[in-house]
Amino acid sequence: MFSFFPMIAKTQTQIDSLFHDNIWRYYRIHVPAVYSPTKAVPLIINMHGLGSNGFEEEFYTRFSLISDTAGFIVVYPEGVQNAWNAGFVLGGTDDLGFISSLIDRVAASYSIDPASVYATGMSNGGFMSHYLGCELADRIAAIASVAGSMTVYVQGICDPGRAVPVLHIHGTNDQVVPYNSGNLFYRPVETVMSLWRENNQCQTADSVLLPDKVNEGSTVTRFDYGECADSSEVILYRVNNGGHTWPGALFLLPNENTNQDIDASLEIWEFFSRHQHPNPRPFSTTALEFEPETSFRLFPNPFQTSLNIEMSLKEETQVEVFSVSGKCFFSTQYPQGQEVIRLNTQEWPEGVCLVKIQTPSGVVVCKVIKY
């Protein structure tokens, strides 16, 4: 049986891919050095903002540094054309299905605790976090949104069927996703918080102004909505005079006030670590397993001027090679019976390449590196 290539590198972020809904989807995955397959670990899905990407989200939020000490795995998926369809376009990109398949893909390669799968994101990624909390509540234990909101469509359909722990961080001077005003597409922050308070049956509300540790022109008020069903929580960090930013980020966005009194990434991880899913849906391997009538190996890997694919083909096979950006620069069809394919790779770009081998009975993707 074929299996997708194992991801075994440690202490660094790897680039990987997933074929979903007839398109290639890419993501970055960071596995800490302390990871051991004998112990199930949490998984955090961290989604970038509109126009950004997984690399920038990793750099901006610094979740990989927390991963290295806390021991969880963090994934930075890429939205199609740098955007997430968080309920904005009906019938558009299937990002819900992609994230669900991504969870199964990571769980197929690593030992993931099904009760400890979490979603967070910045701006458009924060919108997507709320969407996942509504629609994938059987998989996602808790969510956190920074500078995001909830679309009108998602508000209308949101029925998670359980109390979902929610953390939201938002600046009152956010000019991109305004704190106090919504529009035809999304809701004001406090409307979103009211939805989650009602869903979680929270009974109390307490607020506290946190210490102003750094004089950068903003403060933080924390709102705790307690006595919620099933020991869940709903928490809002209102960043007074804060901009469309990730609090605690070392990279300061121009013309935006980035609060330094809290570290959003640390707050989110502390919040996630308090909550586990009461009855998570088991991981699925159905979409990841198949049995093409082919055995193969690729060598050498890494390679320089040539790459060999040794196969015993019982079916006609197509081989395509993609760059990590998704550009296909090699595609050839091979008849059954071929044993060794020798590819001249002198003109191939250096770095990671994705080799897609497709037969009538299945598809497998392998990662190779040209140096």
C-alpha cells in the first residue's frame, strides 16, 4: 500500500501539500524536538490574514517558538490566493473541508491527541477560526481569533451543538475590521461575543484592566464570561486604542498600534491548554489510503542533475512535478510496464519539489529536494 511521505524532520518547519477538492493546498508544519510518537500531542492550526501566507504567519505570531517548549505541533496552512473563505462566498473554496482533511493528514503522520486540536488565526484567519468553531465543533476543541470577526452567513448558521471555548483579541482602533461596527458581510465584535456567550450558556461577566506594562499607547481590558456550560469559557481581550495587529508581536506594522502588555500567542496557548474536546470525532484515514497497483522509490534524494523513479507499473501512470508555489514544471505520461524513469533535472529549480504520481486507482505525493 502507498502512504504519503512521512514528515520526520524536527526543530524546523517543513513545507507540505494536500490535494483537496481538485486543487493542491500547501501548508507549513512545525514539529518540536521534544516530539515522540509514543505520546499524543496537541495540534494547533494557525491561519494567516488576507494577503498574507503561512510563512509570514509563523514569523509574525512566533507560535513555533512556543511549540518548541510546550511540545505541541503547529500547522500554518495557506489560503487559496492568500485568502480564506470564512463564509464570505457561498459555493467558493472549500476551506472547511480542507482544514478537516488537513487534520486527518497530520494525524496520519504524527501522534495527535484528538481531544486537543485547536484553531487560531489573524484577521481573515480569525474569521476562519470562528467558522471552524461553528462548523467543525466535533473536531476543534477550542478557538481563538485575533482581529477577526464572524460573517453574517456564519452567524446565521452557527449551531455547534456543544459549548465551544472561545478567546477573542481585538483592538478598538482597528480600521480594517472595526471593533464597534459591522457591515453587510460581518458582525461587530461584541455581537460575536454575545453569540458565543449564549451558545455556551455563560451566566456571569467580569472585567479587569490589565497592568499597562509598556507605554506604547494602548491598554488591555480582559472580559471573562464565566459559569459556562461544560466548563467552557468565553474570553475577550479588548485592546483599548489597539490597531489591526497581533499583541506582543516583535514585528511592528506601520501606522498600527501593537500592544505589548500581553503576548497574544502565549495567552492563546494558555487558553487552549485548559480545554479538551469532550467527545472528539476520531481521525479518518479513508481519504488518505489507497492501493495503486504500483510500487516505487525515488533516488537519490536530495538530488542534483538527475532523479530516478524506480517503478513496477501495472497501470498507466502520470508523473507531474510541482514547485512549492504550486507551479507544474514537468508532466509526462508513462505506459504500464516501465521499470525505471530517469529524469534530467538540470533545469529544475533548486529547493523542495513535489512529485505527484497518479494511476487510475490512486494518487501519491512525494517530497524531493534539489540542491
